[in-house]
Amino acid sequence: MEKQSRLLCSELCVQRRLYEVTLNCAILAWKDIQIAKKHTGRAIYGAVKAGSSCVPVCEIIAVQEKDDDTPCKNTGKWQKVPQSPADPCQHAFTVFYVERTRQHCWWCSNVTFHCSDHSLCLLWVQTIREQLALLTNRPKSLLVYINPYGGKQRGKQIYDHKVAPIFSRASISTDVIVTERANHARDHLKTEADLKKYDGVVCVGGDGMFSEIMHGLVSRTQQEAGVDENSMEETLMPCGLRIGIIPAGSTDCICYATVGSNDPVTSALHIIVGDSQAMDICSVHNEDRFLRYSVSLLGYGFYGDVLTDSERKRWMGPARYDISGVKTFLSHRYYEGTVSFLPAEGNLGSPRDKMQCRTGCSVCRQSSSDKLVSKNEDSVSDAECQDTWTVIRGKFLAINAASMSCACPRSPKGLSPSAHLADGTTDLILVRKCSRLDFLRHLLRHTNKDDQFDHSFVEVYRVKQFRFSPRYQECDSEVDLRESGVTGKRFLSQICREHRACGCMPSQSNWNCDGEILPHTAIQVR
Ligand SMILES: CCCCCCCCCCCCC/C=C/[C@@H](O)[C@H](COP(=O)(O)O)NC(=O)CCCCC
Ligand SMILES: Nc1ncnc2c1ncn2[C@@H]1O[C@H](COP(=O)(O)OP(=O)(O)O)[C@@H](O)[C@H]1O
Ligand SMILES: [Ca+2]
């Protein structure tokens, strides 16, 4: 506090007690003068001294001159501010700021300072506002998409009651679109939205809704930069706009794994103060065709089957995943195929190193600076050519690629607790065929502190690219049925006919790509 030069220092009242209030460019602090006097001469240790409070300027949401009739902070009742000229409470301003509550949860708290002099009150309001205006990473204008059907169908209510009032308090202007169909937000972002008007896009919904918005923005960015999304060789351009997530879905893993909670108010406050976190995006291709991007889970087998089954039970809301989870677990299906991958090299840690990625994580920082160096040296493709692919064939209950931890309320550590948010890699988890009981043990470890990778039938690799092809595609009589124009039921019956001799079952799962089903099983991911 002492090191920064003071901008203001006054004696003001808070709840009828006199405080010394100081402001510098980093911190607003208020100290109870009587308590401070009592403690004079005695050193008080600890983060917050008795009767003292402070808030970093970057966590102030807004400052407002207090009107005559305003709800009182403590009682919540409406009261008249006293009018007597001698009353030190005659003029007042309220500072709204971030307060940390339970783990990773934020709340918008406030404190009202009273002063007898109106010009002093105005000076405080103006000076704090000037300091806030210097914080250039804060958004001023946002484009908000609400999925009214996600999760428990409370997206609009959550936005209207919990988020819109704090955005308005922070003087953020918003254009709000309540979606009318699936892919409405994606298409609007891709082709229509005037993105120059906004500092960011806000997604009110679950992982599927986030995925829509991310697809809209990423595709728009590639279109404008002339990058062909179908090409696996081209480097994608990063998006200029940030996406804020207000959780209102069923799993909300993208929000939980980045923010640390699935609380809408916490998310809104992070958006207001301009916090940001880069995020890895996998592109998923089938041959020369781009299919989708993934940021959280790309899962085949168990999670693909859970999703496929749960889509028919959407009316149940988030509970559909529990019902489909149990049903899929009991069916105990396994799938054969080949997984090939390029292991990540360098100092990118390991999926079992017990590190937890956080904003400012050293592994992610190192990875992005390594990428910059290789880009400048134009050596990326050369280096990649020398890489050797690891090939694993087998029978799998689940093949999961977690590009982030995938932590969510169902699994607070996530599918891969040490996965990094922005290191350019994904953690590839192979769960081989095992007994039901063993698989149950593995699944249950996602919900407690035990290591879910510590099983003989589970392998985990940190990779930068991988491919999967289901078993039937590996037979000698490799016929590309799709190219020969065969579709649907005929496609399957033709596989069965042609593959009777080699004995392979055309039994396939679907890929669950951030909660959406992919139309192909053979995929290439980078
Ligand atoms: C029998 C005990 C089972 C306990 C298993 C617990 C494991 C939970 C791991 C959850 C990982 C979630 C990864 C995230 C996936 C989401 O992208 C996806 C879509 O989310 P949303 O759009 O918000 O609906 N959610 C799922 O695929 C649900 C998986 C649930 C599996 C039980
Ligand atoms: N207005 C709408 N009507 C129907 N579906 C929609 C609408 N808006 C978005 N969607 C789709 O709903 C799906 C699920 O959305 P999401 O918000 O992730 O909820 P949940 O977490 O419950 O799956 C997404 O695939 C998204 O494309
Ligand atoms: Ca990653």
C-alpha cells in the first residue's frame, strides 16, 4: 500500500463508524479509526488487520453515488438517508466489488461510504471511475446467446435474475439473443453478427451451447483469414473475441474446468473484470473433411454410448446422463479398433504428474512460447515429419481424449485431473476391455481422490495428434463403402456381408464430441 502513491485519503463513515479510506491505483482500503487507535503501538499480524478491509481496484465492479431512497446493505429494508446538515451520513457512495466466498466462488459485495461534503463524495466517485476506466481488458459491449432449452431449461431465468443486473451495474451494454433452434447461435456468429461492435460473446448454456458458439467464432475467423478448415495441414488462426460462459447446462464441464465452479454469478464477475484463459481446441477430421472442434471430451465407447442413449431422454434434463450412464455401464459393450498417436514431447508434464493447471500455468506458458519459436524458425512441419506414431490395437471399453481436465460437479477432479488448458495437447485415455467390476472401480475413482489411471487395463498418454479406426476398416478387403455411394442400412448390411469371412463385428460406438455425436467413427484429431 505504502509503495503506491495515494490518490485519495479521507475520513468517511461506514455504518456510522469513522474510517480512514485510502485509494491508490491498485487498492481501495478502509480502516476503522477507533480500532486502529486502540492497536497503536502494537503490531497486528495477518492478512487483514482488525477493523481494516481492502479491495484491489481490478476487482471493483462499479461505484455509484447513493440515491436518497436505496435499500440498506444490512437490513435489505428501504430507508431515508438522514437530511440534517450536521449528519455525517448526508452524502454517500457505494463501491461494488468481488468477494471470494466458498471455493472458487465469487460474490458481488458492496460497502457504502458516507461523507458530509457532496463535493468530496463526487471526487471519490469520479476518481474511482477514472481508475476503473484505465483497466482496458474489461469488456464494455457483449453479445449474449441464451439457450432456453439447456440443462433444466433455466438459462433465461438465470441470465435475467443473476447476470443481467450485475452486467448493468458494471455499465456493460449487451445485445441478447435467445436462441430459437439448435445451431442458431453458430450460424448467426458465422455469417451475420457484426463482431466489430463487441468485446466478447457470452454463452448461457452448457457444453453443447459453448461448442456452438466456439464453432461459429472459430469458423468465422478462418473464413476471414482464408484458412481452409478441411485441411489438416493449415494452421488455424486464433479468435480475436473471448467467450464468457454462464453455466446453465447439464454437465457444464467447460465452465467448471476453467472457472473452478458452475456458479453463474462467479462467471459473470470473471467476465466483468476481464479475466481470460486460453484454451486448446482439437480439430476432428474424417479423411479430408473437417467434422468438428473439441475443447473438452472426445469420447468413444462408454461416453459415446451414454450420450447417444441420453439424447433420447433430453426431456429428463441433466438426470438423463445418470440414467444413461447406469444403462450403458450395465450393457458393458467393448469396441475393437486401432488408436495411433503422436506423443507430446518437451516439458509438457505427464497426465500422472498430479499438477493442476491454473491461469498463468508454467507448462502452458512454456508450450506457447515453444510454439512461437518453432513458428519463427518455420520448423514445425519438419519436426512433425520426424515424429513417430505409436500404434495400439485392441478391445476398448472407452477411448477418451481430454483436452482439459473435464472437471464437473459429477467428477470434481475430472477425467484427466492434470490435463492442461492451453498446452497444445490432449490426454488420451485408453480403457481396455475388463470386467464390469473393474470398470466400475475405475469409474468410481472419477468421483473420489483415488488415481483413476492406476489400473492395469487403463493407459494414458499426452498426445498432440491421434487417429482412430474401428476394427472393420482394417480387414484386407478394404472397400470404401461411403465413396461407392452406399448409405444407411445398406452400408451396415454390406459391411456384415463383406466381413463375415474375417470374423470382425461391425460393432461401433459413436464419438461424443463435447456433448455432440459425430457422424463418423474413423477420425483424425490434431
Ligand atoms: C457408475 C458411476 C459413474 C460415475 C462416472 C462419473 C464420471 C463423470 C465424468 C464426466 C466427464 C464429463 C465430460 C464432459 C462432457 C460434456 O461435454 C458432455 C456434454 O455436456 P452438456 O452439453 O453440458 O450436456 N457431457 C457428457 O457427455 C455427459 C457425461 C456424463 C457421464 C455420466
Ligand atoms: N433454442 C434451441 N432449441 C433447441 N436446441 C437448442 C436451442 N439452442 C441451442 N440448442 C442446442 O441444445 C443443445 C444442448 O445445449 P446445452 O446448452 O449444452 O444444454 P445441455 O447441457 O443440457 O446439453 C446444443 O446442442 C445446442 O446446439
Ligand atoms: Ca490440453
